[in-house]
Amino acid sequence: METWLVIVLALVQALTEFLPVSSSGHLGLAGFFLGLPYQGLTFDLALHLGTLLALIAYFWKDLWRLARAVLAIRSLRELDTLQRMGLGIALSTIPAAIVGASMPDAFTESLRTPVLIAINLIVFGVLLGLADRYGGGHRGEGAISYRDALLIGAAQALALIPGTSRSGITMTAGLALGLDRATAARYSFLMAVPITVLAVGHGGLQLAQGSEQLDLSVLALGITVSALAGIVVIHVFLRILRQVGTLPFVAYRIGLGLLVLGLVAFRS
């Protein structure tokens, strides 16, 4: 794979993994616009590993505190805020893990069609905008219940459909449940860590059982670019969210979805 293409796809992954606009949808549309075939599980895995490293690097203090708090649990009846949050994040991982493990890869790939991606960009973009406009409240991290965690986790399972957006759908669920923007976004990022670890682990097992060729220089470049760009994207996104809200991303999703539908109609 050429260097410029590796960098472009890694930047697309970093931008769209953390912004509520769907990374899988954009990688699928990259093939649609540029006429490129799917780059394969190995490269996909490398890009997700890069954005996972970005999450860990940006939120390492929070993740360390959560891990220490959960490991210090001695009784489920006497939990502090961090311990409840840590257990809630673990609970929120279960729905997506179950759906992901039971969904065949061939079925997942069959969903990477431009029309379906475009429709999901529009529909879930509208839902994000409505949740931000009418649902966002003043509930902070201490108010997140186990029920909230499971509901947000159930929403996360929908992100396996290209065009939905993992960060977008989890933020939508959080805002609809009355979380404030900062809490919904931060919780979305923190709960991305365990599910991404599971996804990368699952992909690694598949890779070990297959015969796909490895180009270590390409993988290293993809991981590095997606990790470094991901850290910047997380920081910028959180600032935009505090100052403006989700409207720019909602407008972008709807605009891109309509553009893709128009191009599909034109080409047919």
C-alpha cells in the first residue's frame, strides 16, 4: 500500500473514530469515492489499535483511577462514585460484546454499502441533534446508574452497523438520559476502551488463524498516524462540544448522507 494512502486512511480513522460521524462508515465511503477495495483485517486492526492507544494516552489518569477503584472493591453494598462508574463501564461493554461475537464477519461486510451508510448517517445524525437539543440535562458522572450504563451499552451495540458511529450513538443515549454534554462525551470515550480492546483481541485471533500477509512498515505507519492524530482529535472535539455542541457534526452527517445518496442515484 502506498504511503500517502496509509496516511489518508489513518487520518480518516482518527478523525471519525472519535468524532460522532462513524469511522466504519467513512472507511467504507473512502472505497466508494476513491474506488478502493477493502484494505483487509490486518490494516483495519492496526488503525483501531492506533486509536485505542490514543484513548489510553489521553485518559490514562482516569483509567488508572477507575482500575484502582474497581480493584479495591470489597463489598458491592458500599461503593463510591468511581467504583460504581467502573462497574457501569464494564456492564456497558456486555451488549456490544455479545452482538459483536455473534455477528458473522461476512454479514458485517455486507452492511458496508453506500446507501445504508448514507441513511444511517442521516437518521442517527438527526437523533443525535434531537438528544442534544431536548435531552441533554445536568446529570454528571455521579448520577450514572447501572440501568443507564446498560442502556448506553445497548446503544453502543448499534455502532456495529456502518454509518451509525460508536461515539455518536453512545453520546445520543447519554444525552437522552439527561447527562450533560461533557459527561456524555467523557463516558463515551472511557467505555470505548474495553470494547476496543475486545475488538482488537478478536481481530488478532482471526488474523492468527488466517493467512493474510503482513507489511510491518505499513502497519507501524498506520498505528502511529492514527494514534497521534487521535489524541489531537479527542482534545479538539471536547473543546468544540463544550463551546458549540453537536450541531456541526449533525449538519455534516446529514450533508454527507445526502451527497452520497445523490451520487449513488447519479451513477445508477
